[in-house]
Amino acid sequence: MRNKSVSGTLYIVATPIGNLEDITLRALRVLREVALIAAEDTRRTRKLLNHFAIKTPCLSYYREKEAQRAEEIITRLGAGAAVALVSDAGTPGIADPGALLVNRARAAGFAVVPIPGASALATFLSVAGQGAVGHVFLGFLPARSGERSKLLRSLSTATRPIIFYESPHRLLVSLGDCLAALGNRPIVLARELTKIHEEVMAGDLAALLARLKERQVIKGELVVLLAANNAARSVVKAPSAGADFSELAAWYRDNSGSSMKDAARKIATDLDLSRSQVYQRLLEIWPQGTVK
């Protein structure tokens, strides 16, 4: 049944970033019950809705027509309709349209209710291995090289990791700009999160950029984390003589650009341990998707 949601309410609904099983039961209920779904791309959203047999009407809500659509939605809210806002994937308002509508709906006195769920940023952070250090999130970097380089240079002394989204066709150029503006430092990069070809890579920026340049094609949107400035100074330093397993494992994981199998072989040689034993221990600390 539809239209059981609170009338005149705007719901901000997170949808899966890849795997459709990641949608929440609450999100499914709201999408069924609202009178209208405002979608960044109605074609992509309709595929999701069809998968779950949801028949709610959709209205396109993309950045170029955000102001116009926001007014239309405010009118619908004023008439008592409940409306759900969704982006192409993930949580609306995070590097996607949504903020303008949220502000106008709240200013007009309507309730704005978040329906939490998938987010590429949160999903990535869970496997980035950064702990509770905080971060600087940039959304998508500017498309123009000059603007992008200027922004990156302004963050060269940032004391927290820098995170941004990037498209596959611009990745190599953007990473090159990062290297020029920020210097060589540890990096964690993820693509196709929650999808079949999910991949998480870690190493130092220069080495990882060289590895990516060897690929014929790079697919899927990406999330990139660059270590803070105060971590960059240690990137090129090899582990000290007498380093224990934890020190060696952390260095090979974060700085060498090595695959886990190569790191296991090197650590086994350094510490005179069984390679299989080292490999099993590395499985506990190595980011998922980097096993090669």
C-alpha cells in the first residue's frame, strides 16, 4: 500500500552503491509508501524499483534543473504529499544534488527525515585502515586542471587524510596532479565497491600511479584517500633493521605498492618465517581487494 508516510514530509533515502542487497528494509518501505520519488536519474532508479516491485511514480531531479524541481517538490509537499529523494547511488547530498531541496523544505516548515544506508564514503573508510583520525572530504575534484591543482596545493599542509571521489577517465590525470601538488605519500584507492569487480589498492602514490598506467582500461567510479602531510615524510623510508612483523607488514601494506603475496614473500625472507604463516597473518590486516 502507498501513501502511509507522514504527509508533507521529505525523506532523504540512501540506496545501494552497487549490490542491491544493501538496501534497508526501512528504505524499501518508504519508497513504496511515498507519493513521489525524486530521482537524480529516473532510468537507474527505475531499475532498482523494478527489482523490488515498487511502482511509485518518479520525477527527475538532477543538478541542472535542481532549482526548478525543488520548487515543484515543495508544492507537492505543501499539498500534503510525502516525497522521497534518491541519488544515482548512495546517500543524497554527498557529492550529489540534494542540499538545495533540503534547505528549502526545512525553511518552508516541512519535516526532512534521513533514511540511512549505503554511502561510498563510509563504505570506503571501513576498509581504508585509517582509524579515528578524521579526514578532509572533497567530494569530486574540479574537472579543470588549473582549479584542481590550486585546490590540492591549498591542502599540501593538511594534517588529516584527504579523501575524494574520481571518475575512471580522469583518474590518472588527477593522481598525477596529486603527486605534483602534494608529493609522494601513502594512498588507498577503491573502485567498484560492493560490486563484482570490487578492488581496494594501497601503497605509495607514485608506485600506485605507475601500476595504474599499465592498465589498458580503468572502470568504475573511485574513492581515493591520500595520507596527511605529517605521514608523507615516512613514505620512502624502508623499515629499520630489526623491525618486527607488525612494522614490516604495515610498511609493505602502506608504502611499498606490493601485492600481499609479494609482501608475504619478502617478510618471510626478512624474518626467516614460513611464507604461508606470514600470508595468513597478513590476511588479518591487508585491505580487502588487494590480494594478488
